[in-house]
Amino acid sequence: MSDQLKPCPFCGGKATISVKGLDERSAYAEVVTISCEKSCAQVTRRDDDNPKSSYALSGTGMKAGIAIWNTRPSHASIIAQCAAIARDGCLVPPDGGEPTQAEYEMCQEIAQAIEALTPT
Ligand SMILES: [Zn+2]
């Protein structure tokens, strides 16, 4: 099952899956936890309840957990998005006018500081 998993989005490490079965009070659902082997990221999902029976919908937690894990953005792409917001998003002053040169330069400096956080 773990061969379906992409590596950790933060460190590139191997991902592992653990499954815990719950009892009748939780409709026998399984709780699926996907973790980086170095413990820097984790996703946990539980099987959905089945409205038509007292048993949970088997496999839905696993499917959702793998989907979420495999679509996590990388650390580098999150930083790039934050820098873009700083560069462009803060250039709209509250009064709706044009930013001053000082405001423009401040936004560029913030974006560069954020980009400096990109992992190498
Ligand atoms: Zn990791």
C-alpha cells in the first residue's frame, strides 16, 4: 500500500501507513495515519460513516488519506505562493490608490525574505 505514496513533501523521506481498527461504538471504522518516517508530516483520516448500516464505509479513510497525502504541495511551492502574495497582494493600499515607491519596495523586500526560506 505504501508504494502508492509520494515521498514526504517537506524532507523527501519515505511515507508509511498505519491502520487502527475501532470498535462498535465507532461503527468498526478504521483510522488511517500516513506519516513521514522522520515525523515531519502526518495525515489522519477515518472511514466515513455509512448511513445505511451500523458499519463504517470500509476503505474510505484509506482512499481519502492517500489522496490528501499525495496532493500536498511541496515546501518550495508553498514558499513561492507566499512570496507571490507578498509581492503582488500587498500592493493594494487600503485606500485603493497606487502604492508609494516605499510601499512597493517594502513588498519586494518581504517577498525576497520569504523566498530566502526556500529549502535547498
Ligand atoms: Zn519528512
